[in-house]
Amino acid sequence: MVVVMRPGAAAEEVDAVVSRVEGAGGEAFISRGVQRTIIGLVGDVIAFQGLNLRAMPGVGEVVRVSKPYKLVSRENHPDASTVTVGSDVHIGPDTFVLIAGPCAVETAEQTFEAADMAKAAGATILRGGAYKPRTSPYAFQGLGVKGLEILAEARERTGLPVVTEVVDPADVAIVAEYADMLQIGTRNMQNFPLLQAVGGVRKPVMLKRGLSSTYEEWLMAAEYVAQRGNLDIVLCERGIRTFETATRNTLDVSAVPMVHAMSHLPVVVDPSHSAGKRDLVLPLTRAAIAVGADAVMIDVHANPTQALCDGPQALYGDELAEVARACRELPPLLGRTVSS
Ligand code: PEP
Ligand code: MN
């Protein structure tokens, strides 16, 4: 951290900053320029943040040099991480993973059909929501525990590990019992008690980016999970809120290389929720692979017109096969092995 004093700041003002920093156990190195004095701080940045240095007389600005997120930063962990889901699906820099399944678990039959479609296409993780965080309180809210049981049965049938969302800290234990990876949805990215709760379980977490969150806010949310001891986190870019209304959200393709540079965590892209339209899922999948995504997550449904949730973006089987072909053929061009 660097404190830049105002031009002409008095010597006592500089001394006051130094003694406050030293009082917090830090060291202060003063560099006097012609125009202004700069004080370099060495020590615990978190402790310095509580000192309110910016408000002290003579202080112009306080510039953070190191990242506020530590455990998930690239700075502190130069090698990209690989997160293992189930017994042997690896999400990381060397592999490419296709995750597919229904948006919501509606019935056992519908879930098994979608799971079979995912398996037939070559997906290696099954998605499906038992707890649905819906914008409208009148919309289908998910089957809850019954949905988790159906997902467990779908895992038995297909052999695919399951990712499913948890929306309430009180449900984390039960969801962790059934799921192979816990999903935190976009609307809950900054639900700090929920992040702390999933930080306490021994299952990987998929953290979706908040609707209007910056990369730093997203990584700070991941830091909440990591701080509680769970470093098995994958991030998921699922489109952000922009002025454009033709698509449901705008897929931020820059997020993938940017966040890979800022963090060691794997980055998944969800083209289905980004687009909200099935016709866009294939081109956005190709874009995601091209910018270095470690996995994509795709909605499928045997009968999208009857889907209780997100039918317009759910793929039919033949469309999923086409997406799966892109997921097989393109990643090897970029040096990745495709998970199978
Ligand atoms: C989902 O993946 O089912 C979902 C609800 O997505 P999001 O949180 O990105 O809207
Ligand atoms: Mn959905």
C-alpha cells in the first residue's frame, strides 16, 4: 500500500501517518519528492485498511498495490488450479469439460431424459436445479429435497457427477450430501452467510458471477469461500446486465482471460443463461472455448416448450450434439484434452 501525501503536506502530517502505521505493527518508508511525499507501507494490508489513512490530514490518496483478495489471487498462487468434481472430472487449464442438464429438476422422467441427452452428447458433469432462485415468487421454485433425490438417481443412471444450486445457508448440509459440486447462483454471489456456509463443506463450489458484478467483487466473493477453508472453487461467467435487451444477458468474453490473469481458479462459461436464446448457445460456446474457458455449462430439455424454467434457452438433443462437437473439436486446437 502506498500513501501519497498532498503537495506541501506538513512534516507533522507525514509523521502522524507513520506513527499510525507503526502503531498497527507496520513499517513505513518515506520518499520525499520535490512536489510531494510518498509513504510506502509494508505489513498487513487488511490491518492498514482499518486505519482510515485516507481521512488523515495531508493525505491525498491511498493506493493499494497488492490485491485485496489473497487466497484466490494469481499473485499468491502463480499456477492455475484444477478442481476435481466427483471422482475424476478435472476442471482446469489442461482439460475441457462439458456440463449439461436441465435448468430445473421438474420430474424424475424429465430429469432422466435430459441426463440421458447430456450423457449421450459426451457431457461429463450433469447440471440441474432442485432449488430455483426465481425472479418471480409465483414461478416454479424447484422440488427441493425431492429434486436432490432425483438428481442422485440420475447420477446412478448415468455415472455423471452432479452440480446443483443451493440458495439458503440452512440447506447447505443437505445439498452437500447429494451434490458433487454446489452452485452459488448469480443472485446470491454476495450472499455472504451462504458463501461462508459453502466454504465450510468439503465439496467443490461453482460461483456464478453476479448480474452486475465487477471481476474484483466476484473474486472477493470467492475469497469468502476460500477463507473458510474451501479452495475448490470454479468461477462461472453467465452474462452480465447491460443496456442490450435483445439477449437475456451479455456474455462478457473478456471475463475469461481477465479473471484467469487475476486468479488461479478455473473459469466456466454458461452460454445458456448468457444468451437466453437457444440459437446463440452454439456460437457463444465457440467463443467461450476460443477465449480459454475451462468448461461450458449448457441447458438441455427433451421438451423445451413445456419446460417450467428457461425453456427458450434449452437445447434439443440434436442441438446439444452440435455444441458437444464444438466442445470435442475446438479445445484440442488450444492444447486441451477433452474430458470424457
Ligand atoms: C442456473 O444456472 O440454474 C441459474 C439460475 O443461473 P444464474 O444464477 O446464472 O441465473
Ligand atoms: Mn435457468
